[in-house]
Amino acid sequence: MSAFEQLAKLQPIVLADGIRARAVKGARMTMAVVDLAPNAISPEHKHENEQLGFVIRGSMTMRIGDEVLELHAGDTYVIPSHVEHGAAAGPDGATVTDVFAPIREDWETRDRLEPSPGDWP
């Protein structure tokens, strides 16, 4: 992979019904721009990766451990390693940026779609 790439040229990774991630993988971390369709659900899950994120557009209700909050563009979140979490996109959907360390090795086996523009920019 080149040091530079346009989001629209990355193959979206299917994370769940209505949820697609365009990921950039480095040697020790993964960054992803994730599009959530209106009312899409990211099922409760946990992973070893620490996850940092922020909402670019739209809204979603997120649960991290015992905390639940409705997030909007400009809001951030921190998900520690092995903490259960999930999200539900709002009626207009959402786009978020997530950064994971270490890299998301488990995404390598997920279905990928043909490159296409996402919901943002």
C-alpha cells in the first residue's frame, strides 16, 4: 500500500448489516472511517484493541461498559481493551473515525466490497 490513498479507493469492510469501514493499517495501529446506515446496530462486543474515536457526522447512541450516551458530530469516545461496547446509529446514520491499537487483525478475514465513495466527505 502506498503511503497515501483516497478513502473512496479503499475497499469497505463489512462489519455488520449497514456498517462499513474503510481502514488504513499501519505496523501497530488501524485507523478506520466507519459509515453507519440510519438506525444500524453495532452489536455488543469486545476486543483486545484499545479504541479511540470521534463522530464526524450524524448521531449514535453508544454503550461502553456501564455508560450510555447519545453522541453527535464532534463528540469523542475511549474504549479500553476488553470492555464490552455497542452502538446504534441515529435516524440519519453516522460516520465515525476509529483508531485501534494494536491493529485489527480480525478484519483481514471479513468480507470486502468494491471501492466506492463513503457517506463522508
